[in-house]
Amino acid sequence: MPTDSSLKNLELKSNDANVMIRFVGELNENLKFVEKTFNVKIFQNGNNIKIQGSKESVELSADALRKIYHIAGQGEEINRETLHLCIQQSDEKIMNDVRFKTPKKSIMPRGKNQKIYTDNIFKYEINFGIGPAGTGKTYLAVAAAVDYLLKEKVDRIILIRPAVEAGEKLGFLPGDLSQKVDPYLRPLYDALYEMCGIEKTEKLIERGAVEIAPLAYMRGRTLNNSFIIVDESQNTTKEQMKMVLTRMGFGSRLVINGDLTQIDLPKNINSGLSDAIEILKNTKGIGFTNFLSSDVVRHPLVKKIIDAYKFVEDKIGL
């Protein structure tokens, strides 16, 4: 055995064979996935797991296996996405004491920056989440909003997006104004449906407890006792960003999310998000969380794609 090699015994206390079946996966594919990821050897005998490899890899794989086992114990099937998320968390060593309760599922931050982000949502009344797609900015903000609403900390949730994307204009889209803006708001609906279910979401919308609207609808309003989320805020103008920041009333929380590498505004118009960051960066009482490609919780290739684009853009000075 090499000098840096380590052997760790992991005993999983379970009397439920179904938990172990979910844990190991079909033909032990979950264990094989962890083996390949951390370059370790895993030996299973019933509830006893032995892990062999370098000391660091053994500790990381043991941590990932505990997470996978915990999820299996909750009755959830282990898919490839679950495996990626457990492995991504394995070296963070974060105690996830934050958990948002929604009608359909409990949601917790995954990774250091998601934890900072959720902590900031609790701590500050205004928060900015800045970084690439797939880092959980919108999803966690919606989870926090649902949690706040169900605990009656706010009276309503207001989800906002600017209707600008990939160079398209509303005039070229079919239907009336509501139908034109609906595609831009679809990601917010999707998050609510996943957390609350379609029927409950529709009921919340019907009674005005949840409002999903394009940014232009916010002008002239004062939003009290609300959890307000502005998504894709990199596509706001300076004037629009100032407008939405000044809509916030008493008893409200405001979360503004955006990705400065995905600005779809005309070239001669500066992003309201970058402008707000510069103006407000030293303002007390406002939280900022900067996400990186390493925080992406989608398919691992997404991280590589983001990094590849960033490398080329940095190289040519974009």
C-alpha cells in the first residue's frame, strides 16, 4: 500500500434493504461513480463500506457517500444529478443549518457561496446575487420567498423579469401583451410549480399572494410586506434598476439576480446591474454574493463551458 494510502471503514446503520438498494444504485453504479470521481476503491459488504485511496480522496468520498446515503434514507431515488451535487458538496465542509420548507420539498444551499447567499437573504433586506446561470440564484431566492410567505413573514411574493432576451423584441412575438411576456417569466413559474405544485401555485396567483410580472409593470408602485425577486437583472437599464430599487416598501425583502456575462441590451445601453453594483458596493445594509463557475449545480460540462467562454472573452478583452 502506498505511503499516502488510507483505508476507511464506513458503517451505515440501516435495517431497510430498499435504502441500501437506492444507495448503491443498479449494479452498484453509484459506488462506481464515486470511485471514478475520487480515484478510490470501494468495497461493500452489506451495511459495511471500506474505502481505499489517498487520505484526502478517502475523506472526500466518505463525505459524498454519507450525503448520498442520507438522501436515499429520505426515500428519494439517486440520479446522476444527485450524485454530482453530493460530490460537489463533499469538500465544502459546510453545516447546512439553513433549510427552506416548501409544500413539495425542503431545499438547502449547496456549497459555500450558496450558503453565503442564503445567509445574506436572512441578514439583509436588499441582496444582489451575481454570477453565471445554473448557480441556484433564482431557485434559492424563490425557495426563500415561499418559505417567508408560508411563515407569514410577508404578505405576497413578487417575481419580476425584464422582457429583453437574446436580442428579441416583444413586437415579434405572437399574441397579446400577456402572451408576449409569458416566455420571459416561465423560469419563475417552473420554480414555483416544483416547490408548491401547479394547483397551489395557481391558487396563490389567483388570490394575489404571488405576482409574476415584467419589470415595466412595477413603475409607480410601492411594494410593502413583500418578498421581491428581480431575475435576469443584467438586462435592466440604469433607469429601470433605480426604479425597482426605489419600489421597496416597509417589511419587504428584495433580491436582485443577474449574470453580467449575459447582457442582451443594445450595445449602446449600459446594464443597470453593473451600474448598481458600482454605486451601492459600499452601502451598509445591502448584501452582495458573487457566484463562480465552480458553483454551478447543473451538468458538470456547464462549468467547463462557462470557463471556456470566459477564457476566450478575457483573452480578446470582451
